[in-house]
Amino acid sequence: MTTPILEVEDLTIRYRGAPQPAVQGASFTLGRERLGIVGESGSGKSTVGRALMRLLPTAEIGAARMQFGRTDLLTASERQMRALRGNRMSMILQDPKFSLNPIRRCGEQIAEACLAHERMSKRAAKDRALAMLEAVQIRDPQLVYDRYPHQVSGGMGQRIMIAMMLLAGPELVIADEPTSALDVTVRLEVLKILDGLVREKGIGLIMISHDLNLVRNFCDRVLIMYAGRVVETLDAAELDNARHPYTRGLLAAQPRIGGSRDPLPVLERRPEWTRPMEGTA
Amino acid sequence: MTTPLAIENLSMRFGAVTVLPDVSFEVAPGECFGLVGESGSGKSTILLCVSMLLSGWEGRIAIGGRAVRDMSLMERCRSLQMVFQDPYGSLHPRQSVRAALSEPVRIHRLGDVDARLEQVMTDVGLPVSFLDRYPHQLSGGQRQRVAIARALILEPSILLLDEPTSALDVSVQAEILNLLQRLRAEKGFTCLMVSHDLAVVDYMCDRFAVMQHGEITEILPRSAILPNAATHPYARQLIDASIAYENAM
Ligand SMILES: Nc1ncnc2c1ncn2[C@@H]1O[C@H](COP(=O)(O)OP(=O)(O)OP(=O)(O)O)[C@@H](O)[C@H]1O
Ligand SMILES: Nc1ncnc2c1ncn2[C@@H]1O[C@H](COP(=O)(O)OP(=O)(O)OP(=O)(O)O)[C@@H](O)[C@H]1O
Ligand SMILES: [Mg+2]
Ligand SMILES: [Mg+2]
């Protein structure tokens, strides 16, 4: 791995009033690579992502270290964080439609983001926004530019968010289920765009997903989270050889093309799964 | 037996834009019929038209031979129910599970509220004690079970499912798919299901339609997926991409 972009050590996050931390003792580093985070619903994946962006007003974040380049994310002021967010670090949120302003046209919101990043004319910002829509494989950019968020399909909303992220030219991108609403062919195109950012621009990408095919084939390394803890870290290519029973259970639960129609194996969760596997880093 | 769901020359426009030019297909009794295809191709719109959540369409949609347009709201609710993609948005945050489930029973004066609630909770594999929980006290998979319970409590003959598991992790998806298959076998309802995942379609559906630009390019049996027996270029491409995606990109 190259020099890390991000170093996280012993990260613990507790929502106010919650009996237990949502994330406990998570450690990982991120280089100029694609790091997947998988794990069941509620295991704390989005919470980790939002903590890195410091977008958790109702939670306490504690860590031995949370370093992004030269910035200490634990001590950075809110002003410093505002300067980072959407510029050097970007997050594609899980619910695209909720992150867009419902009463403004989609295209205007992208153009506005252009103007926030660079000095340019309104006309140029609009052209740029249309070009970004085209870059994320939207077939009729002008049509989608003029629509309100409730008028676009699930997959279009997700691509609009990705287009806005691309504008900023960030060093770190945290993508929370960025392609789950997309059909497979568009999904492959969007992954190619993200891949290009890692290869050509040398960004670090954190890909939160429950799509095991996606992390296996698209990511370099994978963190497996269970009940707020990182229980296993693997090279993505080694995913099928995972040892943790939770990871193995996830792999077995996935239906496959041409597979059997018998009931799918489901997980029998065990309390001891919250302990990390020995020998995994 | 009459055809549970027949769609003839359905067309739908939003302003000047025609989203569905002319869609026709029929679903057989007890069948699970899949809708797959391009993002923005009109899959969700079809479900919204069938359920009359969108009403500005033209053409004919019939359930068990009765035009949905001629049905009263009450009759329609008893004939068809819909489960949405987002388990977080589909339940009212301030409403307990008991309230969410008993409301339709009371509106339709089915009686026996407690017994029905207990039965439907058991059907979807949730403890009866969960009736007194609120949505934020449930995991994503549990919420989706509640949404399915609410759809099933009126014993509809048709269930419309819009990507019912795409927001869920694979272990919870497996639970929901097993549940739907079991209930379908037990209760014999007919399903129309939108999905982006051909492995899920292969597991659940008997036949499926591949959509692009608001049109059905081809209707295929499930057995056409593995050998890619599609003839339309887009359908072929989608199946090829899905197989490649599963094996390795
Ligand atoms: N604002 C909040 N206040 C209190 N608890 C929260 C809040 N947001 C999340 N949680 C809890 O923290 C835990 C982790 O949630 P998180 O959203 O990180 O899960 P996730 O792994 O992203 O799940 P999913 O796959 O469903 O998106 C869950 O138990 C959740 O209920
Ligand atoms: N209220 C609306 N006003 C205008 N256009 C709309 C409206 N709702 C949907 N559309 C458009 O109709 C088309 C079909 O949308 P629909 O949601 O049915 O697609 P979909 O096949 O379900 O896509 P996805 O797989 O991304 O969910 C899209 O081009 C969308 O932008
Ligand atoms: Mg999440
Ligand atoms: Mg849709």
C-alpha cells in the first residue's frame, strides 16, 4: 500500500442516549486504493463514513487517531471541516433523494455546486452541469437537468449525487451504497468512473456496500463489520476464503444465477462473533 | 381461473414526456413475474399505475377480469397491495407496529383484530411482542417484514414489490426472499416484482420482462437467464452483464 491518505485507530462512536456504542474499536488505514466496508444492516457502516466527515451532531466520536493527510479529524474545528467537506473529502450518501433540495431543479443544484468550486459564468456552470450528467451516463441530460428530485427515478438520483461529487475533485471519496439503485450496465459504468478517479487522480475510495460481488470484484481490500466492530479485514480477491463465520454466512446467503431454489441459508447469529478473528489485521 | 393481472396498451405521460408508450403483458395465476431493465425505464411507474397511485394513464389494467379503474378504493386495497423499496420511508415513524397493522383491519371491518395481527406477525417471522415497537426500534430487515405484513394482512390476490430487498444486506435479503416464497406457496398470491438483480429474479420469478425506454423488449422464462437465451440486443446485453458481474467484472 502507498502512503496512507487516512489513518483510523480505535474509533468508537456512541449516539447520544444509546445504551451501546454504534461503532467500537474500529481501526483501518486507506491508501490510494478502493476499500470496501461490508456488513449487515445496522452494523455501523454509514456511521463510520459520517464520522470521518464529522457529520454526526448527535454522537460522541472517540479515537486514538483519525488523521486525514495533515488534518487531525478529531481536533479540526468546524470551520476547517466545512472547508474539507465537499472539497478534499466527499461523501455520496445512501439516500440520494433526501440529500437533494426537493424544491430546486436537479440541474440547478449541480450548477450551483460548480459555482461554489470555481469562478465561472452561469452559462458555463450550466454547460458543466450538463457535461457531468452525461459523464454519469444520463441519456438525456437536458431533460433531467430540468426535473425536480421527486421526478427522477431512483437510479437517476444516485447518479446526480455522483455528478456533484465529481465536480469537487476530492482526495477522499466515501461512497455509501452508491450503485445499489442502478441496473447492472449503468452500475458498471459508474464503477468505471470511480475506478478512474482512483487510478488516474490517485484518490482514496471507501465503498460501503452489501453487494458482495461488487466488493469482491471492484475493491482492493474489504473490512467486514458486525455489530459495530471490524471483525475481519481481507484482500478483496480473498473474500471467498473468508474465515469469519459471519462473512462465510453472508457469502452463503447470496442467491446465484442458475442456483438452487431451495430456501436460502440464513445466518444464525452468535454472540461471540463480535470478537475479531485472531490473525487478521 | 381468470387472469389475475392483465395490462393492455398502458401508456403514461408526465407533461410532454411519454414514459410508457404502450405496455402490455399478463401475469398467470400464482406466478411471480419480474420487471427488470434500465434505470429510468418505467418499472416503478408500471407498479404505480397498477395500484392507481398514478391515475393519469391510458389503456386497460384488470385484476381478475375487473378493471382497476372501476374498483372502489376499498375493493382495490383488498385486491392488491404494494411493498416499496425503502423500508425506512414506508412506515410512519410515530406509529407502532400494532397501529400500522390494525388500521387496515379496522378500515375494512374484518374483525378479530388481535387474532389477525398475531397471525400475520407469525407469518412474517416476527415475535408477537414486536407489535408494541416503533419503526426506529427495528432493523431494516424487520421493518421490511412489517411492511410485508401490512401488505398481506388484507389477504390481497396480487402483491406488487418494488425492489423489496435492494436496501437490505444479503443475509436479511435471504430471510425476506425465503419468506416471500413460503407465503406464496401457502397463500397462492400472484406477484409482480421489480428488481435489478437477475440472481434474485432467477430465484423468485417464473417469467420476467426486460424493459428499456418504457418498452418491454422481451418477455423471458427464468430458464433463459443462465444460457442467455434472449434475442433482443438490450436483453442480451443486460443478461451478459449480470452473468459477468456475478462471476467477475
Ligand atoms: N441518529 C441516530 N441516533 C441513534 N442511533 C442511530 C442513529 N443513526 C444510526 N443509529 C444506530 O446505529 C447503528 C448503526 O447504524 P448505521 O446506519 O451506521 O448502520 P449501517 O451499517 O449503515 O446499516 P445499513 O446497511 O442498514 O445502512 C444502528 O443500530 C442504528 O440503529
Ligand atoms: N412525477 C414525475 N414527473 C416527471 N417525470 C417522472 C415522474 N416520475 C417519474 N418520472 C420519469 O419517468 C421515468 C421512469 O421512471 P421510473 O421511476 O418508473 O423508472 P424505473 O424503471 O423504476 O427506474 P429505477 O430503476 O432507476 O428505479 C424516468 O425518466 C423518470 O425521470
Ligand atoms: Mg447505512
Ligand atoms: Mg424504480
